[in-house]
Amino acid sequence: MSRKILHPDCAEAVEHRRLLPEYRLRRDADFKRAYDRRCSASDGILLVFGEANGLPHPRLGLSVSRKVGNAIARNRWKRLIREAFRLTRAKMPIGLDLVVIPRSKEPPELSAILESLPRLARRIEQKLRP
RNA sequence: GGAGCGGACUGGAUGGCCGCUGGCCGAGCGUUCGUUUAAGCCGCCAUAUCGGCUUUCAAGAACCUCGACGAGAGGAAAGUCCGGGCACCGCAGGACAUGGUGAUGGGUAACGCCCACCGACCGCGAGGUCAGGGAAAGUGCAACAGAAAGCAAACCGCCUGAGGAUUCAACGCCGGAGCGAUCCGGUCGAAAAUUCUCAGGUAAGGGUGAAACGGUAAGGUAAGAGCUUACCAGCAGGCCGGGCGACCGGUCUGGCUAGGCAAACCCCACCCGGUGCAAGGUCAAACAGGAAGCAGCUCGCCGCCGAAGGACCGCGUUCCUUCCGGCGCGUGCGGGGCGCGGUCCGUGCCCUUAUCGACUUCCGGGUGGACCGCUUGAGGCGGCGAGCAAUCGCCGUCCUAGAGAAAUGGCCAUUAACCCCGUGGGUCUUCCCCAGGGUACGGAACCCGGCUUAUAGGUCCGCUCCAAGC
RNA sequence: CGGGGUGUGGCGCAGCCUGGCUAGCGCGUCUGGUUUGGGACCAGAAAGUCGCAGGUUCAAAUCCUGUCACCCCGA
């Protein structure tokens, strides 16, 4: 917690496309908050729940159930989504908590998530704005 | 060359860019913490000391940022089927229940695992599969078929004896018909056959069935039967030999048979306290809850006792009041309800009899957070030795993932090996060559030893059978 | 991490404990009848490796072992 307070300026880290732990959702309360807001967007690949977090950066949470497949398939999904979040975080809206849920069983190509995730995040932002 | 059996190993490589986790080293004007050096101010003034504050100096710790270095999923990490380590709880000890295991000997921390060996079955063989004993303790089960499914009985049959009935050829006799051959009827006796009843013997034979109280042969008998004999199979006991032992081989004797199922209940021997790293420990918070109210002061309410006053002149009684005093305040016995641990034993919570809060201090379950537990271990590799082996001993050497909404990755390039696919091409039939495509199962969650299951392929070793040649 | 349950025609279930009987019931499907036709009704029929693999037994859906898949519960 102290790290965020002491280093609020993460512009340099964004330039380096880092994925630090503070950009992740790690608490049950954060997930509950995102789900209770009941604001979601989806396409054929992903389902995203969103909620404003009041921070100068977005945060990512993953929810990959056993229906997706075995541990190998679930790990593959989580790594792809994390990679997509890492590469596209500069294009993301600021101050959103995103809970990302895969919809299909077969993990897609990285480029598909790379295209899908920012689009869904912007739709979440527009729904939360008014 | 073909078919097959057993075992061991392996589970792609190189490079580029961008990331993640933890380790170590270095740097930093970063933040915090306490220590230290010096100065100033404050505690009426001065000095010394002490305390506090500000600035400063130095080194340090934790965190953060940056940089460098080296490390980072498996043979099954899986399923969670066994066994342990470790941790906490419980325990004087135990009984019962439940559960598990089951030839023998060994290995091991331990095991339901492993090794060796014994037995049964399967296979031409290399080899594979299975498993305790008890049905000559008890209770039970066996559909259908069959006389009968467990105890020996006796439905048919076979045989003997007694009694009865029936049938009948020939012969004899009598009577009748006929000229006669002959025919018809009756009758006696003997033999025979069939059948019934009763009494007895017997279990050789009987469609069945998974299974029917040894098999074959000879004798024997009224008929038969281990009734007797020989051989074979099997049982029990003794002796001899081998083996630590399970057991094996041989021999003698006995009696002639004692069926199957205990992965049906059960009997016998052995094992087992519970919970599991979300174990458990440390730290700081907030909120319930519990305990104590003491040393200078507790307060309110309730109950009881006392005191004072009043209703009533005195005493007594009853009732009411109180900036009055003391005691008690949730304990104990009993009852009820709901639970927990396998049961006994025991125990938790709530309610009732019957009736508490505020405040202070202390304790503090559970929850969420941080840290520890957390990876050096029944450890890996190599050598030597013991042992048939599993395994063990000694010596040397190495340190090799530690996450926590959960790291060990993403994109790309080149490439090895084998096989497959089927498209195109090359003398498209095989073979061969080139280009193209595909190539597994599966992700550490406290740690080990096993088991089981999944698995593209590849490498190696030992062995068996068949065929051909020499 | 610990505990429990289920798997049987296309669907939902019974049978399993205590082994043997034609593996049964409802819905559905098909055929025929009835009706002008349909529904309803009547009659008949088809369809089941009892999740899989071993074992015990004369005999296994049932008993035992292993295994696969799915579901539920507690922390």
C-alpha cells in the first residue's frame, strides 16, 4: 500500500510496459465491488466486469473457472490475458477495475485478446460515465 | 528375418526483443525507524547534569527505485488410494464397536509398497495372473432342472420272502358242433410272464445339473456295496532327508471320504487416539465476547438485612420514602431443549427455576492483513564394499522453484529425430528425393516413500518361439 | 484438505442391501385399429455393452478391487 502512496507517478513504468502487483486485483472485497456494480461488457471471447477504483491506473482481475478446462488451459488463458493487459495498458482508460472472464473453452490467439480487451474496457468506461 | 516377453532411460535444441517471481551484490537527491557526533532553543537566571524540540554528522535496519549477476514445473507435479515426517489437541489406562491387512523369509521411518522364494492356474516358451487358515466351531445360501443339493435319505430301479390277481402255448380229461380235417367251451396241474400289496436287503444304474458321498479292473453276492484285493487320485498321522521358513521329496500306517461358497455372517492373528500447513506461531488494528473492580473516586438498577423518618401516642406488625450503611449480583444443585466427538465415559451452547447494564483495566475465540512455518531433505550425483535382490554402510562432491486472485510467460526466427497425412512435383506401381502440414499427457501449493491412471515419439539391455542359411 | 453420492432403452427413475426369475415402470418412438381427419383411446412392436477393466462364484446390474466421468457438502 505504501508503494502506491510513495510512487503515484508511474508514467515511466507505463513506458516500460511493466506489470506490477499493484496493477492487479488481489482482494476478495475488490472483486465483490466489481461484481456488485453489475456493469459488464462482452464479445465472443471475453466477459468483463468493471468499476471505478479512484486510482491513477487501471487494475486487472482474473476469474477463470474450471469449465474452461484443466489447469494447463486455465494457466494459458490467464497468461494471455495478463500479457494483453500488459501490452495495452497505455491505451486503457484510467481508474478502472476490470474483472475479465473467458467465454470460450479454447484459448484464442494473443492478437484477438489484444484487440478485444481495450474495446471492452472503453465500453465499460462509457457505461460508467453517465 | 518374423512374432513376442521382461526391464531401464528419455520427455527437443539454439538465438533475439518485451515481461514475472524470489535470491545475492552495488548505487540512490527517496521514505520510515531507533542509535550516535556537534550546535542552538526551552524547562525563572548562570554552571554541571537530566529531559524535550530543531538543525547537523556518521554508520545501520526495513521498504522503495535503478543497475549487474546467476536461478526458476514433472515423470507423472495428476488422481488423492495407502504409509510416514512435522504441527497442534486429547490422554491413568482400557473395553467394545468400526475399518484395514493376511502363504513364507527379508528390506524399510512405515506401508496395503518392494525383493526373493513357496503354492494354484494360464501360456509351446521367455513369462503372466491370483492369494491367509477355518465349511472334520456355529448360523446360513445354491435359481431352473432333478428322486435327492447335504444328513445321508430312498422316487424309479435291482434282489429276497409272503399274499393276491391276470394272461397263456402244448399235453391230458370232459362237454358241444361237424361226415371229417377241425373248431368252440370248461377244467386240473406244472412251468413261465405281467401286475398289485406288504415286509426286508441294496445304492451298481437313472433324463438333470456348475456340483450327486472316489476312479478302473478282478473277485464276491439273492442283488449289491471299499465288502475284499491290485493300481491310481485324494485325506489324516508317524518317521527319514532337504530348507531359517512357507514347503518339497521319500516311506510306512490308518480309515475308506469327510462336497462348494467365508471378495455371506462369522471365528483366528496383527495394525490403528483425533485433526490436518486454512496444522500451528508472531505482530499491529477494529468489533463482538469474557473476567475483575482492587490501590485515591466508581455510578445506576434490583433483591435481602439494618438504620432513620412518616402513616398512628408508645411497643409490636404491615406499608411507603431515602444525597444513609452493609451484603449479594449469576456461582452451585435440579429440570428442559438443541448439538458435538464412533459408543461407554465425557463435553459445548441456549432456555427455565431467577433477576443486569454503563465505565476502567486485563484477557481475547473467530475473521480479514503482514511475517514466520517454507524448503537441507528417510536429498541428488559419483566411487568402493556387503547382499541373489529389494536395500544398506563408508568416502567424496553438489545446493537444485518457493507462488499466494496464486510467478516459472508472450511474440518471432532457425533447426534435430521418427512416424503419419495426403496435396503438388521429380521415370506419381513399390521404393527414394524435394516442397507443405501435424507431432503427447499434463502445471509445484508443507515435505517425503509407494500405488494407480494419462502419455506423441525416441534410445538401450536381457530373453523366448518360429523360419531360412552356414 | 476432508467427507458423501450418482452412472441402467431417447428422457426420468425402480431393481443392487439379501447374487439366479423375461432387467421392470412412466413419458416418448414405430405399426395397426377407431375417426371425415387430428387429438384422446385400444391393441401390438422395437429399442438397454446395467460407465469401463479385472476378480470371487456354477452363476454378477447386484459382491470385491482398480479406474473414468459428473454432482453435492464441510473447512
